[in-house]
Amino acid sequence: MLYKKLGKTNLEVSLLCLGTMSFGEQNTEIEAHDQLDYALERGINLIDTAEMYAIPPRKETCGLTEKYIGSWIKKFKRRDKYYIATKVAGPGMDYVRKGSRLSKKQIIEAVDNSLKRLQTDYIDLYQVHWPERKSNYFGRLGYVHDKDDDGVAITETMEALNEIVDAGKVRYIGVSNETPWGVMEYLRLSEKSDQARIVSIQNPYSLLNRTYEVGLAEMSHREDVGLLAYSPLAFGILTGKYEKNTPANSRMGLFGDWFTRYSNDQCKEATTKYIQLAKELNMSATHLALAFVNTRSFITSNIIGATTLEQLEENIDSIDIKITDEINEKINAIHQSIPNPAP
């Protein structure tokens, strides 16, 4: 395993992070524990979750992923051997908390609930899952300003985040599904008031979605706010398993209506080209897609998820795959012909 520093902290986190959003939906508690055990055996020390997981979000499974991780934490005990990252939900989903707003009251309630479910005294990285304001995230492009949709100001959110850091409930803070302006506003407020500084941003990034490179990649380098990349396999599309048909028990087979951004014609065309390239290189499509993300200079950690141990093993093995300049050129040629079909 390879390790990178998390922002301007002393934490060395694994280049691969275990994503857990299938725990409680496609994975049982026992299967979740098996994945956590195996990930640690392979050197992964960063585990990512969220208060509203499992995915797709439902009232019946809300918080279940954290509970499964919590029962594992209680059993495994060696809390100093891994880092837990979780997230506070933004607006919407009233069953999470009424309003799910990023106000001071909501954030304090949310972190206390997460600590109970996780059965731990502290959270290593606490992230704002999506912005309070309406902006470009979850596949939305083309920003249109509406001041009535701004909601709770980032100033109040930052005050709450600092309070839970000062209380020892959280060690570090980060953001997710953010824009360049949002990242800079968090950084501006931390410098202005000598508050806790965000150390990471968790946004989508894959061969089918390289929009992060447009405005945020430079920010990662210059501000030490590295990317925790989610959906590096584009909901499994880039594994090639959907090339001929859609397996009934797969994520797209079960929940395809939730993730239509990955099923358009441009995605299918680009994916076919990436799969063909992987075959020419004598590597699996999974390894090509993950190794591409692993080797980007602005990446802090690549969040991999799986529903079986066999899938998890293949995902982790991507750490040994090298992307040469020649392979990069071939990837870029495909990207330029069909850029970002799944933003």
C-alpha cells in the first residue's frame, strides 16, 4: 500500500480508501465486517462513510452503514490503527433530520448521532456531504444563481465545525461535492478567524468524469486540500461487467434509476473504448480505471467500494498497476473525443 499526507496534517492515509455505502443495502453486517478486516490486512487505513448511508438513500437504511462500522469498531477495538471519515448531510431528506440543514444546531446533533452509531469517541475526518446552497453537484452543470436558495451561510457551518473540533469530537474537517468558490470560502474563513482548516475535498472523479481537473485540481496542489475521489469506477460501469448485459444483482441492475448519469449513450461509447484499451494493454478494465485515478498528483485517496471480497481484492490490487506516459496519451485521446460524459 502507498500512503499520502492528509492535507496539512500529520496523518498518513492509504492511497486507497474503503468506501462503505453498500453496507446495510447490498452487504450484511457480517459481510461488512469481513470487508473491513480484509481492507486493513491489505494496508488500507482510511474508512469512509456518511450519516445517510446506505445508498441508495432510504429511511429504512439511514444510518445503518455507520452502525455496521460501529459494531466492527467495538469488536476490533484497535482504534489507533485506522481513520474514520464520515459526513453530515446537506438539505433534503427530512428523515435524516428534519431539514438536514447545515446549521450549528443540526451539525452538533448530527455528529453526536454519528459518534453513537460508530461507537467511537472521535471522528478523524468530518465532511460536509453537499453544500447548503444550490450549486453544481450530483451531476448538475451550468450554474444559475438564486439568492433565495443560499440557505445557511458557510460562516455558521464553519462555526459549528470548529465547535465540534474544539470539543474533541472531530479531529479534522473536509468538504464534499464542492466547487472552487466553496473551497476558497471555507479556506478564507479559516484564515480570517484562525479556525480549523479543511484538509480534503471528496468529489467524483473517474475516466468518465474529469471535471475536477478544470478548477479544483490546481486548488488541491496550491492549498493542500487533496481529493478523496469517489465513484472511480463510475458505479461499476468502468469494470466492463455491463458490456453485454446488466446483472440483476448489480448496482445498476438494482438501482439504475438513481444513477442515470452513467447510462447515457456517450458513457457507453467512452466505456467501450476504455475497455478495449485495457484489453490491448492486457489488464483488466477495473485496473485501468483505478490505476488512472491512483496516479493523479492531486489525489490524496481513491475511494473504492465493493459488494464481494473478490471485487475488493481486485480493486486493491490496482495499487500495483503503473500508468505510463504512453498509456496516459491513449487515455487522453479517448477523453478528448468524448469528454466527461458522466459529470
